[in-house]
Amino acid sequence: MQIMSEHTLGSSHVPLRDLVTDEIRQRILTGLLPPGERLVEDRLAEDLGVSRNPVREAIRVLATEGLVEVAPRRGAAVARPRPAHAEELFDIRMALEGLAARLAARRRDGAALARLRTVLDDQRDADQVGAVADLNTRFHTEVAAASGNEHLHQLVGPLLRRAQWVFLQTAYTRAGESLTEHERIYAAIAAGDEESAQALAVAHVAAARRSYLSHVAAQPAT
């Protein structure tokens, strides 16, 4: 799949490196590039229809985000989620997403609620793991946006990208429960129930943590 050539970049007003970074990131977050997959610059450049330079730059950016690991003489590969890092991520999410849900319920904005309803409807119809993970992230992003707190929204964004990567590990088994929990969070926000919205959001992240840790414990030792 080609992104665009350097010759058409000017019309988009978006640096080619950013386009390539977004595409590779999305492939990692949806599982098209699974953990451990080697990232060969020539192959990616040909696949995306660009030169090696933006691919190399994109790999550096993704390495700073923790999605890619670069080892001497081995090159770059998609990183494997580390349980300790995932635990830290869950701790932060419980605090920030609980607050986001509380503030969203306080605002009870009609347009924000409509966007959340659309995401939930799409999530119910999704049947591919990558799409399920993507919609899961969209729901949490919309809750953060519905909070009306721009600082909180900006903080949550990068966390949710990493959370999607973690969620992808259990998406098949967790999708149904996750949707049910999302519906409850939505209902509390729509009702303007701040306490319930926050409690449900925190419980939702706690359930995701338990699911992920169970998944990790079931993996064979390496």
C-alpha cells in the first residue's frame, strides 16, 4: 500500500516523515506488524512508495515511543509489550481516564455524546481484531475529548496509542466485555452521573489490566 510519493507531498502540507510514521504506527497498533517483526527499511520503503530516508526517520520516532526496538547489528523490530511497562500504563490510565469520564459527565455535551454513540455502534459491528482495537482507542479518545479539558485530552492521546498496543494482545477474548463496559460508561456520562462515570471508567481499566496479566501468565516461558 503506497502512502504517496515525494512529488505529491506538497499538496498535503504534511511532512512525508509524519505520514510514514503514522502508517507504520497504525500497522503496529492494529497488529499488521506484530511484535518481533523485523522492520526492513528497503521493504517498507517499497511497500509505502517512498524512499528509505522517511522510513529511517519514522523508525527513530517510533523507537522513542517504545513501539520499535533498535539493536546493534540486528536492526529494527516491532517491540514486544513488557508487563512492567503495561502495569505502569494501567496505573496512569486509571487516574486520567477516571477523571476524563467524570468531567465528560459534568459537561454532558450533546455533540460529544453523539460521537461516542457512533463509536459504540461501530464497535458492535466490528469483526476484525485490528478494527476492534482501533475502535476501543477511539472510544477512550472521545471520552477524553468530551471532558472539555484540552490538557487532559493531550495527555491521554499518547497513552491510548500504547494502550491500544497492549489491548491488541487480548482483543479477541476481551472485545465483548469491553463493549459492555463502554456502554455502561456512556450511560453514566449521558445521565450526568459523575461518580458512576468515574467509577466505571476506573473499573474498566482495572478489568483490562487483569485480562492482560492473565494473558501474560498463560504465555510459555522464553
